[in-house]
Amino acid sequence: PLFNGKDLAGWRGCSREEKFNDPFVRREMKPEKIKELQAKADELMKAHWHVRDGALFFDGLEGGYSIAAVKDYGNVEIYADWRLLRVYGDSGFYLRGMPQVQIWDPNMWNGLGSGCIWNNPDELFAATACADNPIGDWNRCRMRIVGDRVSVWLNGVKVVDDIVYQNCRDPKKGIPACDRFELQCHGDPVEFRNIFVKELP
């Protein structure tokens, strides 16, 4: 389990300040700078992320940002339930600190459903089906990344089939072998629950 249903234990804040959200930039920072920026990000997390009724709730208010599991991950399968709380809402999952397995209202993009890979320069979206439940209902997402290949299932339907997960910030670098698993803030209220990780060889 990555979320205990009770509090924010096991999670840390993220922020864009000084590009702290970029894994490659963060790795070049001195330890004291990382400590400083992480402390600021954790304060943002505490202000905008809360637990209510056993779910991890993001309020969607200005100033909030994404959060990440405390441990970094490489090859994994991750299960997570999520639901949007607003029509035209937007959120997502970052694997290894990189954008993004998409969560959104399919009506925003002519029926293109959640689970697609947003920001992939060569295979933008790359979703094969729309399997979203109605806004306000819970969805279950399964994500599997091994090396640089990713597959995604939404509500039991495989919507992304073993494509290359790319670094949209700098495609020449590829993605990190191990980095943060993040729940994305995109300025809309959203809830998560039943978040589990299985590390893979």
C-alpha cells in the first residue's frame, strides 16, 4: 500500500520552484538545496491535500501542486482508484517523475479517455479505448512500466499497449531508470484511494 487511508504518511510534496519537479534538474542540486525545496513543497502538500472518508483529496485551489510517494520506483505495477469531482476536470499520474498517464473528462477531447499517455512526443495520447466511468464515479487504473515500456488498464480495459514512455521535457535523455511516482495537481479537485505498488524485476 502507498496510501493508508488515514493520513499523508508515505507522501511528500512536489513543486515547480527552481524546476524541482524535473528529475534531471533535481539530481544536480546540492543536498541542502533539495532539503530546502522539499520543506517548502511539503508545506504546500499539507495545505492542499487532505484525507477525507478514507480517500486522498486534492482541493484544486490555487497554490496547490502534485505530491509524490516518499520512495522512488523503477519497474513497477501500480494500482490506484480515482475520481474526478468536476466536469472537465483534469489530473494524472507521473511515472518516474515524468508526465503522464492522463486523468480527465473525455468530453474535453472528443471522447479520448483517461489512461492515455499525454506529452509523448512520438505517440501523443496513444490510447486505444475510452473506458472512463461517469464524472463523480470511481475508476480503477493499473499501470505497468518496465524499462521504458508502459501499458495501462482502465476499469479492466487495456487502453495503452506496451508503448515507449518518453521524456517530453528532453526526448534525447529518455526517462530515469528510477524516480518519483506522483499524483498530479492540475487545478481541479480529485480523489484517490486504494493505491498499491508491486515492484518488478
